[in-house]
Amino acid sequence: VRQDLVRPVLEKTSQGVHDFGEDAGSANVVKLGGNFLIAAAIEALAEASALAESHGVDREQFVGLMSSTIFDCLIYRGYGHRVAARDHHPHPDAHFALDLGSKDVALVYEAAAAAGCPMPVASLLRDRFVAAQNAGRGKLDWSAVALRASEDAGSKQVGPALAELLAGLEAKR
């Protein structure tokens, strides 16, 4: 695609145009890097919330504090709410399916391996996403990968939340 033809359209329809060179693969790596960062944030939110909850701290209050102070950004606010509330419903206006997240995390892992670039967190995320898919969560929002941290911590609240989520998926079929 000729950049001189698409740039004027992109400038009118986006918040900015960032040029990563002539190789389209570079833009793909940038996109995968962004999705990797989101997936890692979801996992970090899940683990920290499970820690708080396992010590009797309200997980929604904990995430509310974190996402309004030291992690005050779009990803921590949006996915933080989903993780804390265990709201992983596939919302029509804001949904990235866990199956798609799993695909992107696998692509990150493959791209890293091809470049000889160690990414141990990508390895963990790949395993978390595969386990979530194996548990039947692939059609939920990709933030549902966070449920495993609560399950691993022995949360009694995750069972009912998960049953409600999966029942909602069945009802839509």
C-alpha cells in the first residue's frame, strides 16, 4: 500500500499516524506488542486481585484504587474493572474474544522465538490462554483469562461468576 495515498485518510480518521517503515511486518509486530502488553496487564491485574482477595481485601476496591492512582490509564481502568468484577461477558461494543487473544499471544511467542528473543511472560500467557480455551472460555472476552488466577488462589466467588458467564454464552446460542 502506498503510504502517500492512505496517510491523508488515516490522519482524518485516527488519533495519529505512526510510521514504522516500509516493511508491513513491522506494523504487525507493533500491533502484537501492544496486544501482548494488554494481555500481560490483564494477568497482572488478575494475580494482584487474587492476592488482595485472598487476604480479605475487596478486589473491586483494590483495583479501583490502583486504576485511579499509580495505574491510571485506559487499559488498567477498563480491564481492571472487568477483572475485579469478573465481568467477562462479550459486550457488543467492546469485545475481543479470548480465542482471538490466544491467537495473538501465540503469534507473539512465535515471533519472539523466530527472532531469538526470550519472552518468558509470553510463555506464561500462552499457557494461560490455552488453559482458558480448554475450559470452554474461548467465546468470552479475553479478560476471562484472569479467572484462572482466582481459581488457583482458591476463591469461592469465582465458581458462581463463571457459571453465570457460561450460562450467558449458552443463552445466546
